[in-house]
Amino acid sequence: MSKMQKMRKSNLDLVKTIDELKKASRENDAPIWKSIAKKLEGPSRNWPTVNISKIEYNISKNGKVIIPGKILGSGSLSKKVTVSAYSFTRTAIQKIEEAGGKCMIYNDFIKKNPTGKDVVVIG
């Protein structure tokens, strides 16, 4: 690949999500959204996969967490947390909702937390 060529993602939904994260970063002066966008721009094999048990250990009750990758359902969750990630497994969604938490896509999460205050990034 020459220097003039630019690597592009072929998933249009992912490209749109990255653009919206960058836009939210500029508009709200929140560097957290730009860092998530940068992570998603890289190869998907480098995206983190996070288990529910890691969220249980690192996040306090009623906490907000964002993962620039995938959430897996291994472990248990006893706290009510709001989680945003690029993708979730079925068991992860089930365990988060059983604990009283919410699973959100990035766009909805940004609307609820435009400045990124009190949001923890795992991964």
C-alpha cells in the first residue's frame, strides 16, 4: 500500500459510528469520544473483548462504562450499570439487564453523556 492510499473500513455502520464519535468529541470538547473513535479505526483484531466479570470488578454501582470492542458474558454482575460497546453477546445482554443495567449503542450513550463525565473506558 502506498502512502497515498488510505485504509478504509468497509462496514458503513462502523464508519458512520466513528464519524459521529469524532463529531461529538469536537462539539462537546470531550476527548473520550475521539479516543474511542481512534480505537475503532484500527484493526478489529486489536479491539478489546471484555468479560462481565471485569465490569463487576472495576465499575461502581450505577456506573457508566464504554468499551471500544465486544462484551462477553463470562462472569456475573450484581450492580446496576450502563454499558455501551460496539457489540454484545446474548449472555452479556441478559446478565446486564438481569442486574438492572442497560446496554446501549454508542450514539444513544453519547446523547445521554455528551461530555463523557463519569464515564469509564475499559479496554
